Amino acid sequence: MRQVFLLSPARCDGRRAAAVLNPTAQFALAVRLREGGAPLGEAFTFLSGLYFRGKIAYSERFARPPEGAPAALIITTDRGLVRPDAVVTTSDLRAFSEVDIGAGNARFRTPLERDAASLRDSIDPDTCIVLLGSIATGKYSDVLLSIFRKRLVFPQEFVGRGDMSRGGLMLRAARDHRELEYVSVEGAIRHGKRPPKLEPIR
């Protein structure tokens, strides 16, 4: 089965964002973002830590895109769907932080609907769209569901887990070559009992 991954965004207004956007910061990523830019996937991995690192590792391991389609795309707050290797700068990250992620916010919803519809129309109708992100609030899943309907799926084991747990789960799955089971977002249980903690990686 062919599939394209959609990765939920990292927060651009937290403690890590303040560190990387500090104009006096001298660590490598901060300097690169100021002076020429860095890949969006790398920047979001820094901002989100384990959770986004898990999403990148998992999508790279299990990518099966149709010919000509991207393996993965990242949801952004104001630019729709962006490839992980797209170069961004500190100005871009600041712009991301200024837009609230919510289905009712046109600055967020309009470009996401545009790019999701373009993706839908450019790939085989049998290709699944795998959302690597929470569906609990519907902030982006509801927008995507309106475009992809039953084709939008997510890992069933995400239900009840927090961000860190989902990140750890994806890293383990990528390491063990064990793809998670997907279910359609349409009609899915969005809240569930918290599963047992993951065993530490040894």
C-alpha cells in the first residue's frame, strides 16, 4: 500500500524556540538559521525534541510514496504542507509562531486546505495519508479529514499517549522495523485510557 506521511507541527513559541531565536545564540543550528537557513525538519526536531525526532525517523523508515509524490510533508501554521528538507530561517520560525493553530483561523486553514487538496488530486486514490500527530483536538485532523475522508489514517497506538510517549513509540518502531497499525481518523476513538509506559531503550 502506498502512503504519504503528514507530520504535525512543532511549537515555535516555547523555551526551545526562544533559545534558537535568540540573536546572540552561538550554537550551530541558531547560527545557521540566522545566516542562511536550515531544513525545516531539523529545526522542528530541535524545537520539539523526542516527539519530532520520532516522526522523522518513522516516516523515513516506512515511506512508500507513489511516484513523484513526497514521502512526508510537515504541517505549518501559515504555509500549508512543507517538505522536511525545505530551508527555513529565523524569520520563518517567528512567522510560524504568530499564527494560532486552529481550524477556525483562516491564516492556518486556507493554505492547509489548498495544499491538502493539491496532494489529494496528484496521487492515486488508493494512496493512504498517514497523520503522525494527535487527533484529540481536531486542530489539523478535522481540516485534513474534510479533504481526504476515509483515506486519512493514523497509528491506533497513539490514542491515550502524550507527545513524548508517541515520539518514543515511533523511534522504537523505526528501530525494530515494526510498522504501527493504522486506522481511519473518520469515526476513530479520539480519547482513550493511557497505555502502560514504554520500556526504556537499552
